[in-house]
Amino acid sequence: MNTTSLKRLLDACFVAKHVVETLPELPKGMKPRHIHVLDAVDEIQRQQGYCRVSDVSTRLNITMPSITKLIQELEKRELLSKQMAKEDKRVMLLNLTEEGRECVRLHVLEFHSAWTEQLGDISDEEVMEAIGIIRRLHDTMPGREGGKHSDGK
């Protein structure tokens, strides 16, 4: 890659950020991160039959304190509930409420389904390649562990 290509890649990242920032309006007080957490809980529950707070933290690469705060906000909005695991009282299990499931249905499942219809000409391989490039760009950012500074260190 040359510097011109890197600049074009960074320009595309700004466009991607704008795409995320201009997604359809959520219910009052809801943040995109809330939807992201609800979607993760839904997916994890479908995959393994249960969902722990730590599962969401790992899936979304969010620290435990941050995910705990988001979960508390979602509990307050009555979009999910927590309960202690029967076999280990230290483990908290998450469950979507009926409203939480409806939120995922509207703001994730139906929205993504309609959008993917318009993007049907993009292959899954192209998507995975783009994801890989974005992650590599993130992982090699100067100032991050693994990234190099402009002075070569």
C-alpha cells in the first residue's frame, strides 16, 4: 500500500463513521450501543441457549465496567433482565424482555434485512476482506500496542 491508498482508505473510514452516525433514529434515550448490546444478547442466546454478561463483553470487545453500565441502562429501560445462574450464583444471565426482542426485531433484523437486499451484489468474501482491512488498520494504528509510531518505534 502507498500513502495515497492509505489516505483513500482513511477517507472511506470517515464515510463509514458517517453511515453509522446517520442510521435511522432510535427511540428517545436509546444509543446505537444499546442496540448493539441487545443484538449481541439475542445472538448469544440463540447460539448457546444462555447469555452471560462476560459473553457480551467478549463478543463486543467492551470492558466489563462499560458493558455493566450499558446493561444497567437497558435494565432500567426494561429491555433486558438479569438473573443469577442456578448452578453458579456468581454468574449473571441476561434475558431480553418482550420489548427488548421487539427492539432487536425492528432495529436489527428487519432493518438489516431490508438493507442487505440493496447490497446483494457484494459477496460475503468481499465483506470479510473489508472487515479484515479495517481491523488491520485499527490494530496497526500508531500509538496502539502493535502499531508503529512515525519515528519507527
